[in-house]
Amino acid sequence: MSERKNKIILPLDFHEQSMIALNQTRSIAKFMNAEIIILYIIESTDLISAMFRKNEQDRIIRDEVKKKLEVLAAATSEKFGLPVSIRIEKGKVYEQILMVAEEVNARFIIMGKNDVDEGFKKFIGSNTTHVISRARCPVITIKGKEHNLGVKNIVLPLDLTKKTREKVFNAISFGLHYNSAIWMVSVLTGGISMMRSRIYAKMKRAKSMIEENGVPCNIKLFKKTDIPDYELVIKYALDIDADLIMIMTHQESNWRDHYIGTFAHEIINRSDIPVMTMTPSIPVKGRKVVKTFVDPFGIFGKKNKS
């Protein structure tokens, strides 16, 4: 089976949530004609424990894990006609995920999020935070138990930051690829009327851009209330039967310095709908902006060639 250009990293620990993430990964990989790389990480122990741990024990663990992964990869490949490879690495979970993703130039990282501290330790906490903050490709986190296959409805929260255009182009790329509708949503700040607000004007411009590219788009602007913004967005996503919420981390001066704001953090942790988190791409002297941030499926490049 020939090697695919597109690659999706799936960290897997055999717990329920990572197996649910595998189902979603199959769907996206099928659409993208992508290779799935199932990544198992043997967490490194502290120095004292390592001194008493024999190499034979490591070999036994690795051999057992490899057997299970090979069976899973073969079954997935045979059933869905997708190339599936496996990787076993040892070290800190988030460091190994980021290392492999960068090594293979991954299009996506898809991660299952456990509700409790099991499998990958504090998976909702430090590992996910580190991966989302530092990954150079979009990260999709899967928390809920039941998900639609495919992406028919995308919720796109907008704010007044400068990265709206990047968010919109990612959404358009997904919308064209999956034949999706985009549902933009935001919350007014203060008591200004909707028609006079800057965010409404911004949403209208974004809507025009999306529809000009052939993707259906809707706008929803909530009045400011005592209900937190993230709760309004999650409820709205549930009401329209959304398949994906697209958000973006904030950016500091250096391309590796990003942080997950309160709104994004709450969406990632509380939403049972898959969440795609994008790290802003910035021009660095002597280096081009990473293309997959603004065109994850290569759609606009194809248009330009035609």
C-alpha cells in the first residue's frame, strides 16, 4: 500500500476515549486519503525507579504493546482501506506527540480526552494543554461518547482579535472538503446594540467571504448576560447538532509561545462535541507561514492550479 502524503497522529492508550477518537480519525482519514499513525507512549519513569527497572521489563512491555497495536492497525486498515502504521515511543507524553507530529509533518493530531486522570495522566490537563499550545498543526480533541461521522455543521466562534481571517479560511477549507455549513457565533460585550457593534460588522464580512467560496453560512450573535460565553457557544453547538467547534489559541511574540485562553480552555474541557484547536501561524524571518494552518486540505492550492 503506497504511503500517503497526509498523515494524522492518533495518540492511543487503549482506554475507551482514545478508541472513540480512533473512530473519528478513520472518518477524517477517509476524506483526506490520509495515513493514520497510531502512537503509543511508554511514559518515562523518575530517575530512581529507572535505576531499578531492568531492560528486560521494558522489552516485555514494548513487545506486548506492539502486538496489540499491530492487530488494531491491521483490522482498521482492512475494514476501511486506509494505511495505518504504528509508533511506540518512550518519554513524556506531550513531548513525544509533538516530536512525532513534527517529524512526519502531520496534518492533524487527534486526541481522546478522558474525564478522569487515567491512561495519559491528567489528559485534560497538562498533556493536552502542552500539545495544543505547541503543535504546529491543528489539534482535534474528542471527549464525548457518541459522534457523527463526517463534519456537516461547524461552529466558528469569532471575537475581535486579528486572527479572524485565518479562522475563516480554515473553516472554509473544512466546509468545502466536507460539504459543511458554517455557523458563526459571538457574544456582545457591554450594552451596545447588535447592528452598531464591531463584532456584527466583522461577522457580516466573514459571512460574505465564506459564501463567496461556496460554503453556506449563518450568524448568531448573543446579547451579553450572566451566562458565561463558553456555555452559550456550547449550547448553541448542541442546538444546531454541530459536528465540530473550531477555536484558536492566543499568540505571544515567539511562534512557540502560545497560551490557551479561558474561553478556549473551557470549550475544550466541557464540550462533548469535538473541538479543533488551531495555533496561530506567524511569519518568521526567513521562513514561510505553515500552509496547513490556513488550508488543511490543500483546497485553495488546487484552485489556484486549475
